[in-house]
Amino acid sequence: MIKIVEVKSDEIKELAELASEIWHEYWTDLLSDGQIDYMLDKFQSEKAMKNQLNNENYTYFYLISDNQKAGYLALAKRKDYLFLSKMYIKGEHRHKGIGTKAFDFAKKYAADNGYSKIRLTVKKDNQNSINAYLKWGFKTVDSIVTDIGGGFVMDDYVMDYEIKGQTL
């Protein structure tokens, strides 16, 4: 059984630790250790996530499978779309339907909050994630390179999912 539970503000330190664990396991084939550490500090540290919650309309959720924190999801409200900012699952919990459940949750969350579109960015050579997003019905709408500082860039596709006309 998979549960999706909103992360409370006093759980952010624990969430940052989970993020570090997953990122160091997942990204090692696609990013250097230096870039992983830089991006964790900039985007997924306790300080960064508190700022996202307080100032950037983010909401974080734990993905819980068999009473274990198997991963996390971050959704951010934007003017014209819901931004699916993060969806990370621990290696031992992947390919068990958790990502699909998290995406179904994101679709309902978007619809409940008046959005007709979900947008995400994905690293261009992250083929496993791209394949999942395409399977779920996302369409590639742009290609961007973003300088994130520290000598690093993010080379991403922008993908959109249209919710209109669907029953959730």
C-alpha cells in the first residue's frame, strides 16, 4: 500500500537527509559528485527547502510504501501550471508503481487547485525518467540550458501534461 503524506515544517531536516541519500544513489551515473553536492545544497538542503515552502509556493510530500519513506514529491504552484519539481524514489522501491501513484496524486492535486497543466523539467540524458513521463502522457515542449552557478548547468527538456477533459 502506498500513502502520500504532506511533509510538515518540522520534518524538513529529515526530508533533506532522505534527498541526499536518494540523490547520491540515483545521480552518480549522470552527474559528478561535485554537481550532486552543489545541487543538493542549492535546491534540496534544509535551508533551501524551507525557503521553497515559505516563499516559492512549494509543498513536499513523502511517498510511503509499507510504512517506509520510499521517496518524496515536490509540487509548486505557478501562475499557469502546477510544477512537478521533484519526484524521487529510493532504488529498492523503484519499479513498484510508486511513481505512477505519485503522478496520479499530482494530477488530482493539480485539478483540485484549478490547474489544467502540469509542467516539469528533466535532464536530457535521464532516459529512464523521460520514458516514464512519455508513458504517462507528457509532451516535450522546450529544451533549455540553465546556469545554476558553481560552474554547473542544467541541460533539460521542459515537458507538459494537459489535464483538461480528463476524469480523475
